Amino acid sequence: MEKKPPFPYQKQKQLSEYSTFGIGGPARYFAEAREVEQMCEMLAYANQASIPIHILGKGSNSLFDDRGFNGLVILNRIDFLSQEENVFTVGSGYSFARLGGVTARGGWSGLEFASGIPATVGGAIYMNAGANGKETADVLAKVGFVTEKGDLIEFEKCALEFGYRSSSFQKKRGAIVEAVFHLIPSDRARTEQKEILGYRLKTQPYGEKSAGCAFRNPEGESAGHLIDEGGLKGIQVGGAAISKTHANFIVNTGGAKTADVLELITEIKETIYREKGILLEEEIRCIPYDL
Ligand SMILES: Cc1cc2nc3c(=O)[nH]c(=O)nc-3n(C[C@H](O)[C@H](O)[C@H](O)COP(=O)(O)OP(=O)(O)OC[C@H]3O[C@@H](n4cnc5c(N)ncnc54)[C@H](O)[C@@H]3O)c2cc1C
């Protein structure tokens, strides 16, 4: 018989409550890590018990399965922040948007673009989140990581690889728990951060349920522009629709199922491939029920 988790946990917690899409069934086990030591304990337990894990940030890039997740979902709530001159050390569960605001208000440049990205710092590093020509990795110096066996290790940035919405962490099993950023003093940081946020609010479907951009931009192209040109803006499958505000956003108009989103994704990919010869690649991460 499976050994029960030795830490507080809940059963059958609905993942739709923890995804900005508002989609997803129940997690077999659901636990919150507020300290690095708790993350170590949870990962070590899952490893010994051979239970699949999913590290959950703000679920702002995640499409969960309607059946949920057949394993342990660890909600990352490690959210401290400390500063020494231009060096910011931050827990990976800290809000990435808040970090962008706090640092810009303090006159530090490098994370202005984070403002309005509804992520955790850990999720932003994992995805190498970016906007306005900047990416998370640009100002990252170090990452604290808990391995799948529950050991805490540290990576200098030079030991890691980052690309467009990709990072070495997408090939590792474990959890990012801490990050160190080196920022640059700037009188323009706050103004720039406010401009970026203002532009976002005008051009993206904030207030609607989505997981951000559905597709990566192909080299030299904009996925949103291609979808718009393909005449697909506004089309709907079940409760999932292409946003009328930004064609690269799929929104849950109410009661959308995972299958609705996946069908819409397929329809978009087939249309763009047929009309433009370009195969779009998903940016949204689909989290399967069984790993
Ligand atoms: C309105 C809106 C606007 C957005 N705008 C942007 C944008 O401008 N630029 C951009 O790049 N993205 C954007 N996104 C997408 C999303 O916010 C980013 O991809 C973000 O990095 C996801 O962070 P998260 O904490 O929500 O991760 P989640 O969705 O919770 O997780 C995403 C993946 O990262 C893994 N992960 C999360 N935390 C950890 C951790 N601590 N350790 C190991 N693995 C982890 C998860 O297991 C999962 O595989 C937007 C989304 C929305 C809804």
C-alpha cells in the first residue's frame, strides 16, 4: 500500500482553481511548500514513493487535464525577497509581476517587463518568460534548485542554457526554489515599467481566463498576426475561443474543457499550416493526467 505523505496535504483539490485558464480536474495529492526545507521533504517523499510530481506556480502557462493530475501537485509559496544594493535574492514563489514593480519603483532596471506577467519567479525562470525584447535570463545570476531526490543544489547562470521561452529546467526534474538577480540602476525604470504595463492592459485580454500566448512566435513572425490574418480571431470550440483582443490568446469564455482548448489549438495549427506553410508550436504547457 502507498505510504501517505508525511506532511499536510489535501486530496482531490480542483486544479481549475490554480490555473489562470480556470480549467483542470482534481489532484490526487495537493500540498503547499512555504519553505525550501518543505520542498526538499516533499520531493524526497514523492521520489521514494514513486509518485509523479508537478510543481505549480501561478498556473499562468498551464493547461491541466479535465481528469486532473494523478500524483502530487506542490504549490510553490516560497516567497521571500531581500536586497543588497543591486543584488535581489528572491523565493521562487514570489510574484514575478510584483518583483517587476518593486524593483522598478526602487530605481532598478532589468525586470520592468515582468510587470503584468501573472507568474511566480520560478515559473518565469522555467519558461524564461519575456516581453518587450527582454527575458528573465538577461538579469539572472544564480538559481537554487531542489533535485527530484530532495537535495538542494545551486546553479550559476553560466551552467544553464536559456532560449526563447526555454530553459535547462524544462529537462530537469525538481523545483526551482530561489533566484538571484543582478539589476542596473536607472532613473527611467519606473516610467518604463508603467508604460509596459499600460500597453499590456490595452492590448491583452486581462480580466479574461487565459494562459497567455498560446503559441510561440515563429522566427521573424508574430503568431498573433498570422492567426489574425487567417481570419480566425473570435472563433470558438465549446467554451474556448480565440480572444478578440489578441489573436494569440485562447480564452475560457465559461465552462471550457481541456478538449475544447486542444481542438481549437489543432484547428489553428492546421489552418496556419495550410495557408502559410508555417507550423505553429504551443507555448502553453499541457500537463497530462499521468506522467
Ligand atoms: C494574461 C497573461 C499574460 C502573460 N504574458 C506573458 C508575457 O508577456 N511573457 C511571457 O513569457 N509569458 C506570459 N504569460 C505566460 C506565463 O505567465 C509565463 O509562462 C510564466 O512564466 C508562467 O509562470 P507560472 O508561475 O504561472 O508557471 P506555471 O504555469 O505554474 O508553470 C509553468 C511550467 O513551469 C513549471 N514550474 C513552475 N514553477 C516551477 C518551479 N519553481 N520549479 C520548477 N518548475 C516550475 C511548471 O511545472 C510548469 O511546467 C502570460 C500569461 C497570462 C495569463
